[in-house]
Amino acid sequence: MIKFENVGKIYPNGTEALRNVSLEIEQGQFIAIVGLSGAGKSTLIRLINKMHDVTAGTLTVNDTVVDHTLTGKELRRFRRGIGMIFQSFNLIGRTTVIKNVLAARVSEKSFFTSLIGWYSKEDKIIALNALDQVGILEKTYGRVDQLSGGQMQRVALARTIAQDPTIILADEPVASLDPITANQVMSDFERINKELSITIIANMHHVDLALKYARRVIGINDGEVVFDGPASAINNDTLKKIYGRELTDDDIMDT
């Protein structure tokens, strides 16, 4: 479970990104976070794996209090259970797909085996299974820089699956993809969520994709949660509350 209790975040420059956020997220949920750019969406998910520090309230993730005392080995151990997927993929383009996926296994290795890039047969099986789960097994030994954007995001998802996380955080995972590819990648997220019962929390730019694939939607406006409920409960009045205005074409992916 992930539990926010009156959580706030103020950056060193004085920007208040979040205030009084209280949420409970059960294991296995698929959640989309929506709102305008700068509303606090990215900050919220980056608090969960301590990429940013909480400045007020209490955040608990799988019985671990995520605060300033979580450092060093304990922090690295904590992060092993949380996968992170970025809009920019964060892959190594000049190497093969499987080597990128195997990078998720580094945390399980000694310093020496990590340094020489040695992986066990079990590691390789885990990586191949992850690639198969996202439908890109045939690209195993191809170079990443020869893939399309959608294929790169699938590699990033496979790498995260190979990490064996209980939670996957996705920061604008399909914002740079065309509509057809974005829907394919979101379908992969949906299927992985159902098949593996991994909690997925995705910060989404396009509200229609959020409503189509997520079971629960959290709307943030100016650092505050203004909606939290099933996607089916979203209506025009709710969207105006979240966005503070009428939606534009930029908020909706033209499919």
C-alpha cells in the first residue's frame, strides 16, 4: 500500500508543488494522474520513490516511511521494488535490447559481476520473458537506436518488469508517441497490471488515454487533489475542476 497523509512538497526556490495530499493506493491498482502542466503530477509520483523529498506530512510505501532517514543501502533496497519509466525512455542506444533489459538485474549483483557485465542464465531468462511479455522478443539482439519510439518504450517497460517491482511509476510514458503507438503501449501497461498485479501509477498528459486505460483517476490542480475516483465518474464538470478551463485539442490525443 502507498499512503499519503497530508503530504506537502516545497522546492528550495519556494515553489509549493503539493499541499495537503491524502491518498491511499492499494496493491494492484492502475491509476492515472491528470492535470495541467505544473499542477504537481510529476512531483507526486517522484515522492513515491524518493526522487524528491517530502517536506510536510507522512508518506508510507509498503510499510516504509519515505523521509530523510531513508538513505544509503536502505534506500537502494527500497527502490528495487519500484520501477520508473520516463517519457525519454532512458535507454542506452548503442547497445542491444537485451543488455538494456539486463541492466535491471544489476542491483542483484556484486560490484565485480556488475562491473564486467556478467549475468546468469536465470537473469537472461528473466530478461527474455520480460521482452516476450511486451511483445518485442524478436528485437532481443537488435540495437536500441534502431527501434521506433514505441518499441523503445516497450524495452523500457520490459526492463522495469525484469526488476520484479511491486510498483511501476510512469512519468508521461506516451506523451512523445503517435496516437496508434500510444494506445498500444497503454494496452501493454493495462495487460501487465492485470497479469502481474503490479501497481501502476501513470502521470498522463492526454486525459482521454487516462480515462480509457486507468481504473482510477486522480486529478490535481495547483498542487491539490481535486478529484479521486473511478474513470467512469469523470464528467465535464469534473474536468473543468481539474483543469480550471475547457479542454483543448492538446489535452486529447487525436485517435
